[in-house]
Amino acid sequence: MVSPRILSIKYILYNKMSLPSQSNPYAQVPQGVSFTAFGREYTPQDILAYGGEGQVYRQGSDGFVVKIQNPPVGRVASNHIILKAEAVLGQALGHPRIVKVKGIEEIAIGESPALAVQFPYHGENLHNQFKMGEISLQQAMTYLAQAACVLPYLATAGVTHRDLKKPNIFIDENGAVVGDFGLALIGQGSSGQSSSLLGIIRTYDPTVEEFFKRRALLDVATGSIGNASPEQIHNPRLVGPASDVYSMATIVYGLLTKTDFNRAFARDAGRLPNQTAYNESERVSEALAFYNNPMMNRLVRELPVVSAQVYGLDQAVAKQIISPAIEPLQSALVKEPSRRCLPDNLYNVIMGLSERLQQVPDMYCSQLTSARRGLTSMEASPTPRNYSPISSPVPSRLVVDVGMYLRMDLQK
């Protein structure tokens, strides 16, 4: 019998993030609008990326971009408060490997009020660079180690990102930074004390502090299905910094095997066919309801063999590189959040993998044309990238519009 929580996840998947149709208002959100913010005009020609919640525009040659929330369409509530919360949190956090928000401005798009957020452009994300073969496995693991160093900082501050994945790690000439805190949760810090971050956020905007307090009380499934921890989907009350440890470990697995860990688990559990199906996310979420440590341990133990096959590497070499990381990764992926390794430990594991990978020739790195090498990341991607699940028959992100629950009270 399917549990009520899985039924609720099915509802989110099929009603919130299904294929474009007349009944799906997200399909009607325009990709590109005209507006004025931060002293200049933006047009649809400036759009850099868009998704189900917002759109990102080039600001020009000064290295900044502007993000706006999608205009409200039909039944879809405005994402105004969610974007404001993400922006204020981006101002309050002070880590060099976290995208820093420069400015927030209330604007108008047509007759609708909106919010514009300005932040530095950090280049293409890890997912696209790795998938397109622009960086090697060694480089990708080095960037991931740089991103993983934010985990201890977030845990101390009482912040849980809840959506760590390759597309939310951005790369520029200074290395990797973590962005997209739109699903972030603020709770207790690693010392067990209430996060002082809420007090800092209050000085920016008291309504955002209230938003984070109420978000922490919601019992909803949130995250990206390929990287979300089991508790994010089936027991949100247990979500905390250990959930980010799990997600970061799934990224390590994904780089070494080119397969999302949660999807690999679902296939191993016999709940996902080898070929991608339309209801893949539903089946993965059901598999996570039966997540167990023995099956996880076996998948991680097989990492050297699978990685050697994927990259055409000698198994003895793969074993030498990966074997020291097997037990720590198993500790990071254990079902019980309280038993997972500390963020610092996982960071050290990823650093060790990166260092050992440097001893073998570059893997999975295509040769770029000289013309493309001469372009910046922004110039080399003139076509806006669509990271929205509505463009794909396989929805990948379980997102509940928390603003729908909170907006009316916050605007009183």
C-alpha cells in the first residue's frame, strides 16, 4: 500500500511540475520580459537562464547578473517572498565560496510588483561543464572540494541548503561557489543553539525572518530527486545539516559514475527500469521510502568497479583512488541523519579524492575549439539555458511553493 506521503509527492510531481499543458500554469510563464532595475533596462534578449521559479538576465560587461521571480500566472502564486528570502540570506551569509548578493530592488513588470536581485556572475555550473566535457573528472572533483568547504560553515550557522546538486555549483576563474539558496532552511546551529543568523536577517527585513521561522514548521517534501536525502522526501522533520552531507555525497557518487546516486539506488531496488521513464521521479521517491543501509553499502563498495568501467580505467588504479573514500561515503549516505559523518569529514574525503585523481591522466575532458576557448563563460553561452523541469518529461525537483502558505500573513 502506498503511503500518504508518497501520494502527496505524486500530487506535487504531476500537478506542480508536469509536462506543459493547459492545466499547468508554469507552461504559460513567459521566458523573457522587459523591466528596469539597478539603473538600466533589461529585455528578453538579455536573458541568460530561466526556470520554474525565476529568470536570470545579463547586466552587461561589469560581471553582474540580475534575477527576477516569474510573474504570477493563473493559479501560480508569486515567488516574491521566496526570492526575497533567498536574497536576504545571500546578503547575511559571509563565506567566500557562497554566492554573495550585491543588491535587492523592488521593481514593476508591467502592472505587477516584482523583485530584482543583483549578484556577481560566476560562470557556468558544474553540471553543464562536466556533462559537456569542458572539465575533466579531476577538475570537477577539485571544484566539488571547494564547494564542500561551505558545509561546516552552514552547519555552524544552522543553515541547511536542501538543494545541493551540480547545477547549483558555479565555476569561474576563482574556482567554485555554491548558489541557489531558494529552498534553504534555518534551524539550530551545530552547537545546538538557535541560529543567530535569524537575528542578522531581522536587521535586513523582519518579514524574511518570519518567513524562515514558518518555513521551518512546514512538513513538506523538498529537494531534487537525484540528490535529496531520504528524510527530505519522507520525513522532513528530520531535515538538517546532515541532509546536505548526504546530498554532497551523492554528487561525489555522480561524478565517479555519471549516475545520480538516488536513481542508482532505485534501479538496484528494482523500482526503476534501465531506460528512463516518464514517472522516473515518482519511482525514485518510492524507492527512497524503502531506503536501507545494506543496499547502499553495496552500491558504494562497487564504486571502483563501476567507475573503472565508466572511464575505461584500470580497476587496480580505480581501487587505489576510490577505496579510501568508500567507508566515509557510506557514513555520509547512511539512512539515519544522526549517524552521518560530520561535514568536515566529508570535505576531507572529497579533498583526498581530488588529490589522488591528480595522479592519473585527465578523464572525461573533451578538447574545446580555439574559438570557444577565447570566450568568457557568459559569451560562450549566448542561448539561454533552461534548467526548468517543465521542459523535460522527467521532473527532477520536488518543490512546494512555500510562499503560497505564508504570503497572506506576511503581507498583513
